[in-house]
Amino acid sequence: MPTPALDPAQRERVYPHSRLKGAANALIMPTLDAANIAYESLKVMADALAVGPILIGTAKPAHILTPSVTARGIVNMTAVAVVEAQAAAACGA
């Protein structure tokens, strides 16, 4: 069963007065182990291609490539970096 964070309809039923709208774009986990379990589970359930990790909250974006990154992972992270650079240029940053 999906959690309210991932399913807006369930969240509306469980927390009808919540100000949160739409699907979650960040999940907060209590430990690194819990985060890794959730990450792998979501990746498998959604048959998703993971891109990242991406460090956010800093003055400038940071893109991290692990030693096990594939060529496709490098291409995906490069695409993320290009979009961020274009967005920054459009904002005059």
C-alpha cells in the first residue's frame, strides 16, 4: 500500500487538512539504512532510472558521480547539470 507521502489521494483521506499538494519530491528518512531501503524499493517499484545523488541547498549545484557510475549515469547527470546551468543563465544568476 502506498504511503500518504507518495499518493496524494491517500494523503487527502488520511490528512484532509494538510497544506501539502501533489506527489512528494523529497522523503526524509531517520537513518541512512532506511533511506537506502526506501530508495531501492522505490526504484524497483517504479521501474525507474535513478539520477543522482544531487546535493541541494548549497549556493551552487553539486553533482556527485560515484565510482560505480555507468556511462548512462554520466550522460544523465550531465543532462541535469546542463538544465540547471540553462535555468541559472535564464535567471541571470
